[in-house]
Amino acid sequence: MMPSTNNVLDEARQLVTKRLAELDEERKRLERALAELGGKATRRAPGRPRGSAKASTASSGGGTRKRRKRRGGTRADQAVSLIESKPGISASDVAKTMKIKPNYLYRVLGDLEKEGRVKKQGRQYFPAG
């Protein structure tokens, strides 16, 4: 009598899963060993195709890439100066003015609030001065 196909597939899945766990443990051990030797373990960023360590090397081809100069300081500084010029402005209006996505700006504003650079009242932001 032949074993059922489901049984064979289940066993194969279990073997592959077990082997992957073993390999993952070995990779972690090797990374720790390399770190102790003063080396740096390089890993692909999540979502990057195989063969690309960093976005800059993959996209530029040459390895060196010119960075655009920032005008007006960091996003946080830009947000603070905008809030100072328009007290009571909403986060979505700040995002529209700065031409950035609101979900990124909420993180910036949260950090600014923790640092005490801006205050939030309801949906409005005010300078912390």
C-alpha cells in the first residue's frame, strides 16, 4: 500500500521547515562570530532583490552617488518654522505645504512634541514657546 500524498507532502514540509530553522540558527551564530572578530555582517534590506546589499549601490551602478543638498534644514525644522508662522495649523495642512505624506509627518510631529518643540491641542499644532 502506498502512503497518501498528503502524508508525503506534510513530511516534506516538516523537513524543509526544520532545515530552514537550522540554517537560520547557523547564520545567526556566524554573524555573531563575525561581529566578535570586528567584521560587519552585510544583509539585504527587506524587499531588496538578491545581489543588492543597499539601494545606493543597486541604483547608481557605480557605488558613489551624489546626494541632493537639503534646502531649509531638516523636515523637523521645516515643520517647526511652518507651525511658528501659522500657529494652530493642522498636520494635514503642514504635510500639504511641505509636499510630504501625512503619515511620515505624524511621526516627525510626534518626535517634535516629545522634544518639546511644538504643542498639540486637539488637531492643531502650536509653537512650544
